[in-house]
Amino acid sequence: MKNRLLLLAAFSLSCFQFISCTKEDSQDATDSTPIAASASIDLANELDIQTGTQVSFDKLTARQTGKTLAGTCATAVMDPVTTTFPKTFYVDFGTGCTLNNITRKGKLKITFSGYITENGSTMTIERINYSINGNKLEGKIVYKNITVTAPKWTRTVTDGIFTDTKGNVYQNSGSYTITQNGGASTPTLDDDSFEMTQGTTTITKQNGQTITLTVTQSLIKKYSCDYVSKGKIKVESTILNGTIDYGTGDCDNKATYTQNGIEFPITM
């Protein structure tokens, strides 16, 4: 197994902008804000898992990832210092650490039960007074290696709370299974590909509105492309009943949300 593959195996739904129907339609029939919130939540989970994998490679294996935590303004410190597992690191973004127009504040507590490239090992991420672009995030992410033959991981979010800049609160939880479906036997990264085969996320707004997003066609993420390039997600709630379609494999930042035969463009 190529240990470095883990860096990209921990992908999730890319952040996108949901373009709703007309103002009157959106007010009277469709509250699309949970879809937008789910995109922000998934982006946050991806960022935090990527940070954890970077800490794992850079601090535990003495092998550099070629990436930085967030420019030069984030620090990662082991506390307590130990030579045995479990090992805990605190990643401190201070009062504001910006990279690629994403500003993170606060800390992430990241605990490794073992090397996350080994079967059975877990990486647990907890948020401490933490925010991304002004959106406050709480909760725990557990990333577990369940490899038997092909590299495979699960990602589980519990007690998630997302508070946006307007004060709207969204509780969230979910679990996904991720496998590597290409490039494992070669020494290069360019042909690596990952597949989210199954998973469900539940988002509940403070008014009680709940939206469930379920993978219905495996999501494909290639190393050579920045975006999910293929796959579908079913969107269900009391007023939303549609599908997010990421396309047929082209490397672009476009997707569509379809409901009642009407397509709405999504830009990731």
C-alpha cells in the first residue's frame, strides 16, 4: 500500500454554490439553505481530515506531504510529548490563519491511535473554539482504516454543530466509506483515484427541517483533478426531493441539482 495515498483518500463533497429557483419559489416552496449548509459542513470536514493526514505524515512518519497546514500561521504541537501511541496533537490557527481565501480560527485536537495507514487505526479530530470563514464548527470526526485488501477507510461525524455567520444552527452527523479504486500498485500519484462507495449525511436546521443526503452512485475523485468528477447524491427532506449529479467523469467544477425534472446549476 502506498501510505501517501491517504492524503487524498479522505475526500468529501466539494463546497458548492447552490443556485435556487426564483425568489418566490424559494420562499414559498423550497428552503435550500440546508443544501448550502451541507456543502459548507462537508468542506469543513474535508479540510480538517486533510489537516489530520498532513500532521500524520509530517509529524509521525517524518515524511513531508509537500503541503503546509495553512501557510506559515498554523502550528502543530504534540501534547503530551510521547514516543508511544496514542499521540495527540493540537493544531492552532490562532485568531486567524488564511490560505486560499479560507480563514480558520481556533484549534483542532487530533489523536492518533496508531499509524493511520494501518488497519484498525483511528484518527479522531475534535474542534476547540473553532471556525472557518466565520462559521463556527463543533463535533467529532473519527477516521478509521478498515483496509483488508484494497485501501479503505470510514469517516464518521458525531455531535456535529454548524453555526453560520447569520446565527443559523445546523446539527449534523453521518458516515461514509472510501476506497482507492486506481493507482495503488504504481509509484506515482497521477493515476490515483478514490471512490466514495456509500454514505449518508443528516442535516437538521434549528426550525426542525431535516435533509438527508445519500450516495446513490459512487462519487469518484481523481488525484489529477481538484473536483469530484462523477457520481450522484440523493437529497431528501419534507420539501426537497432531488439529486445532485457530478457528471460523467470530466474534470470540471460543475454539477447539477435536479428536482421535479428541473435542473439547477451548481458550481463547486
